[in-house]
Amino acid sequence: MRNKLSLQLTLVVQAIFTALAPVIIVAILLLFSFRTLLIEQQQQTQAAQADKALNQVAFDLEKLYLALSKTAENSNVALSAQSGLFGYSARNAMQELLATHSMLSSVMIIDAQQFVVEASPESSLLIDLSPLENDLQQVLQEGYVDGPKSTLISSPDLVSQLPGFTPSQEDTRVLLMTFPLVLTETNLIDARASVTGVMLAFVTWSSIQQSLQTASPNLTAWSAAPDMPDNLQRNNMFTKTALPIPGGNDSEPIYFYAPNEQVITPVNALINEFIGYTLIVVSALLLLLFYIVRWQLKPLNVLNRTVKHYASGELQGQRQDLPFREFDDISAVLHEMAENLSEQQSELEKRVVERTRELQLALDNVKRVNEELVSAQKQLVESEKLSQLGVVVAGVAHEINTPVGVCVTATSLLKDKLTVFKQQCDSNHLTKSALHSFLADADNCVDILTKNTERAAELIHSFKAISVDQSSEQPRDFSVHEYIDLILRSVRNKLVKSGVEVNLSGDPQLFIQSYPGSLSQIMTNLVLNSLKHAFTSKEGNIIEIRFYLHDKSRLVLNYKDNGVGVAKQDLPKLFDPFFTTKRNQGGSGLGLNIVHNIVNQQLKGSISCESEPNKGFTVSIVYPVKKVERLAD
């Protein structure tokens, strides 16, 4: 039996697809939306941190710029560019700037001839300002027209000379702040003011970037130069800002970034937590659903057990109340059916007992009738055998009648001749010629008597052999050709009356050990069957009998007539007992049945027949025999 689907499992799967599946899909969509929202929130947080750090550094730069402007406006600083007497005061002011502002790398005062007058720290006095020669010349020439100015320049040679430079520093840019030193009597910069020199302030971009990093410990700052590596762009989340350059309208792009893992990890943690809670809820719902389905199917299981209980033949039992109305109705119907079946079963058992008794009586009658039929069949078979023996007796009697009649005639003639001879002897009238005539007649009569008595004796011997073979059913050695010819002579008178010519072909020297009585019954029945059923006229009737030994152990006997044949639908029934096509003409239907039984049961052979209407009838018989040498005389 094929494996069937479980209704419980089917209902659970159906509930999952109809109820939980939409919930899970919505949960997944909400999960992705929540993840996107968290990532956007992280981006906003990162942008806020970047703005905060950028504003703080921009404030520090602006504060530095204002402090440098105030220092440049100091007259002592301006006079220090002309006279070394004021150098101490300028040096203190510059040292104070370095101490106050960490991003400031170096401050120096340049006179009108572009010589360094003062510098802080003192190592800055050795800085080669040739890369700034053109810029310094322009400032000294223009004087105070443009005022203070901030410029972001890239000069590896200059940056490498600044204090705090390290060889591993990649960014070689520096923020150069130039402040004209103007000497005026009115504190107003006008045509009466004179430029004594320039105050230079150097702020390396690395220090600015370091300040940005300090202000944003969770982020990494990156400026536009040098170019950012591709792997850095792929694996990080960026926030773009712009750092304003103090003293002008320019700004420098700054990128703040954090590794994706740092940004996504909190998001993934929340997502995983949400997934965990979702799985717990879904598992709880599945478990609840399983128990609900199991509770709903419990009445069905009860009904299943009830049906199996009834199917096993136990129709008695208490009806169970079920929680659902539909199942309870089914239970009531099943209980009612069980009660009806129980009543019908009891009634059926009574009927079975009664019918069994009736059938037993009928069976006893059938057995008795069958025994009577078997006995009748045996009697009919014996009668058929006796009738065949009668046919043989009649044939033999007809054959004996001729030689016996001739003997009677010869005896009467001899008696008459002997009476005349006696009379002649008594009267002494016996002549020599009369004596010779009597002797010739007597010799002729004796010869006739001898031949016919021998013929009669031979026929009697044949009849005796056939009758003994049919009654004894004992095997013996015999010549097949001679024995079949003997059987044919016993029915010759019937063959002659029907105008039948018999052609017997086979080896005359074939001697076998078998049952001659069975062969006699077979041949007699086949010949009588042809005489009764095959021939409708007394002309052109032929019976062909052919025999031979196959494989030295099996005798093949082919019997064929050229009669009217047998209808195709009657062939399968030819060997059935009591089947005959001439019931109204005295046919018993046992001839071929006797042949069939003898071949199959006694001779342990096989028999088959072929026939078509108006094409004759053929019987093939094969049975085992033992070949023997020629019989002794």
C-alpha cells in the first residue's frame, strides 16, 4: 500500500502557508526596512559627529587666526622687524601663541629685505624660505592693501623643515598665514602707515588632520589630497564636509569615515536580536498551532479507532461523545450502523447455519447422484466394450461361416460319393474307372475340408487372442502390423458393407512390448466411429492407418479417414464423455472418451485430433513402448 499523507501534517503546513507565511514575509520586509533605517540613523550620527569635529577645528583655526592678527597689530612686533631692540617682546608674543595653539607649527617675522628677524621655536630660524620668495615679495610690495591672508600650499621641502615633521607624514601641505606688520601712529592703517615686514605662521595640514581625529575619536578624517585608495572607499562609510580656511572664503573638502563593520555591527546586533525574538515567537506559534491541530484531530483519531474496532468484527461498544458537532454526528451514525450490522450479522449467522445444513443435504444428494453416475458410466463403458466385443464376435462369426459352410458342403458331397461307392462294391459293379473317379473326388473333398478347417481354426485363434487381450490387460510382445491387420479382419464384414477401403502402412518387422488389448480397443473404437459418423455413402470411403517408432521408445499411430469431418466448435468436446453428434441415431458418446482414457491413463501417452468439415478426420496417438526383437516361431 502506498504511503499516504498525514492530515495533521497537511493541516499544519496549510496553516503555515496561509497564516504564518504572510507574517514571516512581512517580518522579513520590516526587517530589511528596519535595517535600512538603522543604517541611515548611523549615517546621520556619523554626519553629526563629523560636523561637530569640523566646527571645533574650524573654531580653533579661527581663534588662532584672530590671535595671530592681534599679535601682528602689536607695534612692538612691527618695530621688531626694523630693530632688534624689540625682538624680545616679539619673541615672547610668538612663544605665547605656540603654547596656546597646538596646531601652530612655527611663527616667524620677516623684515623688508626678506630676512628672518625672529622665529619661534628658535629652530625655525634655519628654515629656507626660498619656496615662498615670490609670495613674500608680493606681500611686501602690496603692503597693507590686502591685509592678512591664508593660503594652503603644497611644498614638501618647506614642510620637511618645520618643527614636528616626521618622515612617515604623507600630507605635505601647509596652511600659510601671512600678516603684514604695519607701523602707524594713529592705529589706523592709511597712507601714512608703513610696512616694516611680514609675520608668517605655519600650520601643517597633518596637525589639522590630527586635531580633526582628536575631535572625532570614532571617525577617521581624510582630506582630498592625497588620493584615497580604492579599498578604503569600498570598505568604509563616508561623510563629506568642508573645512573653511580662516581669513578668506576658501574651504578644503574633508571626508570622515568609519569602517563598515563598525557601522553595521550595531545594526546587525539589533537585527539578530530581532530575528531571535521573531524565531521564538514563530516557534511558539508553530507549537501552539501543532497542539491546536492535534486537539482538532483528536476526534478524528477516535473515529479512526472506532472504525478499526468495527472492522475487526467487534461491533459492540459504548458510543463516545466528541467535542465537535460534525464528528459527533459521524460517531452517532457509525454507532447506529454498528448496531444494525450486529443485528444483521446475527440474522446472517442463523441463515448461514440453515443454508449450511441445506447445502450439506444437497451435497450428500450430489455425492449419491455422482456415485450413481460414476457407476452408470462404468456400466456404460463396460457395455460399450462388450458391444465392441460383440462386433468382433459377429465379424469373426461371419468370417468363420464361409469355411464352415464349405466344409459342410464338401462333407455332404463326400458322403454321397461314399454311398455310391459302397453300393457299387456291394453289387460287384465297381469298375476301375469308378474307383479312380471316387478316389479323385474324395481327395478333392479332403483337400477342401483341410483348407477350410485350417481357415476356421485361424479365425478362432485370432478371436481368442483379441478377446484375451481385451480382458487380461497384460503387456506382451507382438507385431504391430500383424496385430492391427488381425483387428481389421475382425471387423472386415462391417468395412465391406460400408464400402470402406483400409490402407495400413508401417514396418511389418516392428515388434514391441505393450498392451495389445488397449491397441485393439483403440483401433476398434476409431474404425467404428468412422463407420458411424464419417461416411455418408458406400463409395470412395478410405481409412489410412500409419504407424512408426519414434526415438526407439515411442509408437506414433496416425489414423485418418476422408469422411465428412467435424465442425470446429465440436473439436474441443470430442473426448468428453457422452458427447455425440448422432444421439438420435444410437450414439452413446463414449467411443472417443474410452480411447482418450486408454491413451492417457493406461498407456501414459497423448492424443490429439484435427478436422475440418468435408476434409476428413485425423487422430494422432503417441505413447511409450519397448522395442523387442523378432518373435520366436
